[in-house]
Amino acid sequence: MTSETLRRWRLVLGGAAADGTGCALGGRDAAMDRTLEALYGQGTDVSRGRSGARGAGLGGSAPQVARWLGDIRTYFPTSVVQVMRRDAIERLGLAALLLEPEMLEAVEPDVHLVGTLLSLSKAMPEETRETARAVVRRVVEDLEKRLAARTRATVGGALDRSARVNRPRHRDIDWDRTIRANLRNYLPEYGTVVPERLVGYGRAAQSVKKDVILAVDQSGSMAASVVYASVFGAVLASMRSVSTRLVVFDTAVVDLTDQLSDPVDVLFGTRLGGGTDINRALAYCQSRVTRPAETVLVLISDLYEGGIRDEMLKRVAAMKASGVQVVTLLALSDEGAPAYDRGHAAALAALDAPAFACTPDLFPEVMAAAIEKRPLPIPEA
């Protein structure tokens, strides 16, 4: 076994007498080991910085914990930091310390931290709430910078192309559809198609709109999806050619459309956790559809239905039959598909509403495909 392999095993196993590596750590490796021990070990309390018999724990010292959070950012890549921070929240009670303003000011914000803050928002004292809003706003603004321009360009282009014309200008010819429409005119001796009928892109007028409804499951496992959906909802609402509605649900349904001008207000209007009644949420969304052929409904849920399953599927089938484009996302996040109800996913796929996980970078393409009524860019499993 190489020395590098021994070193890695020593960091994994934690240095107990029985780990069998016989490997001593120094310098950076020793500091890295201390951060791991504070979270996963059996003898160190990060709030005291000493060994003890009570096991790992963050204790009650915000400054010590802030230093620990800084250490993990120093020694580990971002993806590992996110995992360790979630583990600290679950294993060691970090959530309680996030209610302290000085703690929030020391933490590097990301989507997962926002999800944790939203789940704690009802328990926050007023002085912490203002700090939490500032943290959430930093994350939201960063996401808007990353996602807004591409979303507007991609969706705007799809809206322009969604109106087809048969006498297009040359620059507006849709060659793919034109060729398919004229395949019967193929001349094998010349290896070409004679286009008797041209299909082109129309330029959508400002008065021509698509109606987009985002229905977002706010159960605890969907926290990151709620954050991204709020940002995308605000971006879509800023486009005059799209009428956007944002609905969040657990066992109740809340319409947050009137708050879409500020996604931070939207996020603090959610209530993460609780049960799930997809059927009730779809019933509400269905009641708001006025132009089925011009409506895209995006259901974002892990599909663990606590309501009436058969009614849920009937509603989806009815909306599809009326012309509504139904898109089902198991998650809208960078982490991929979470645990989800595979039976419900299969049933929706049978209704031509396939359920799949979607990254934020792919979401504009998914919306564009739905608007143009072409196959969705479903990522490979």
C-alpha cells in the first residue's frame, strides 16, 4: 500500500488505535483531520477545541463554529463543503446557531444554506430575520446574474419561433421543418428536396403571450428547488410576453404571484416542510388556466402524493387533452434526481408528461421546448 493510500485511509478512519494504518499526520493534514473529527469523530467538541468523552458536537459557541466553517472551506472543495455543512446541521445542531446574527454574518451563503434558513424562518427572532434576508438576497442576486440573461434569451427566442408562417422571409425559414414538410418531393437523381411549401418563424408580437404556471412542492426535500423556482419565476415574470404564476404547496396551496417582483419575498413566503397534496395544487392550477393551448404548467415535485392519486393523474390527463403543455420536474437543482415516487413518475410518463430531474442550466432549454411544443431535452438517467 502506498503512503498516499495510507494517508487517505488515515483521514477516513479517524486515527483510532484500531484503524491499523500506523500513519501520523502533520501540518495541513493534521488540521484537515481536526475539522473531520469535529463533525464525524467521537472525542472532539469544536466549541471547546479539546478532547472529551461526550462525543462530537458544535456546542454553543458561534465564533468557534464560524472558524470551523472557514476551515472546511480552506481544506475541502465546494462540493464536499456542502455535504459537510448539511451533515453538521443534521448531526450536531448547527441549525440552532444559525439563529444568531453573528453566525450568519460569518457563513458563506449558498442555495443549501438558504433552504435551511427558510426552514427556520418562523423561529427566527426579529434581529436575526433581517440578517437572514440579507444572506438570502446575496444568494438570489448571484443566481439571477448567472441565470437571468440566458433564460430571457432562450425563452424569448422560443416565443418568437412559436408562431409559424408559410411565407417566411429567407432569414426566417425553419429549414428543419421545411425539409420534413417536403420529403415527398425528394429527387434522388439530384439528391435534393424541392421545397414546394416553406415553413418559417413568425415574430411574436408583444401582445402574444404564453401563460406559465410554476407549481412547486415545498416539502423539506425540495428546498433547493424552491429557491431556484423562485428565481426563475421572477425572471419569467419580468418578460412582458409571458404571463407567469407561481404556486407553492404542501397540504395547502399558496399563490405567490403578486410577490414575483422580489424573489426574496417569495422565498420568505414559503413554508418548507409538511405534507404534500399534489392533486389539490393541480386543481388550483387547472382553475387558473384560461388559454390551454398557450399554457405551460411546470410541476416541480418528488411526487410523493399525500392526496388522491387517481384524481391527480386525471387532472394531468385532462389538462394535456385540452392543450396544456405539462412538464414534471423531480427536482430543479444541481444535485440530480432525489428520492421520488417511481410509480407516479411512470404513470405521468404514460400520459406524455415524463418526470425527470433538471439542472438550473438546463431549465431555459426545457421551457423553450415546451413553448415550441417540441420534445423536451430530457437528460440521460
